[in-house]
Amino acid sequence: MRDEEKIGSVKSAVDLAIVGDNISDITSFTLEKYEFKNDTTLSAEVREAGDARMKDVLWKRVEELKKRRMQILAEMFTLAETTLEEVINKGK
């Protein structure tokens, strides 16, 4: 098994369904907060456009985090190998 396959086989600690729920909660809260702070009611069209754009931006951030997670996992595999080699070489 190649290193990339090993890294890809590590279970994700993130449930994307929960992330999606969190993103929906964040966008709803942000819309409500804006309306409250500005003592206004946004039109349905603006709310829908704002909600869609915020979700798009937040999902892009999630994708960036997933890529960073893969980089960290690769670093962890390398660190584990190096540490094992140090232990083995110390015993010789």
C-alpha cells in the first residue's frame, strides 16, 4: 500500500453532515444578526442570495481544511516512521 493510500484510508474525524448543519446554522444566525443589528428585514431574494454565497464560501473553507488535514496526516506518518527508526537504531 502506497503512502498516499495509507493516508487516504485513515478515518475522517469530521462528519460532513454535521458540518453542513453547522454551516446552515451559521448562515441563518448571520442573517438574523444583520437584521437585528441594522433594525431591518432583508428581502427573500437578498436572504437567499446571501445564504447561498455564505454557504459557498464556508464550504470552500471546509475543502481547504480537508487538504490541510491530508498534509498533517502525511507529516504524522513521516514523523512516526522517523521515530520508529530512531528507536530501532538506538537498540543496535
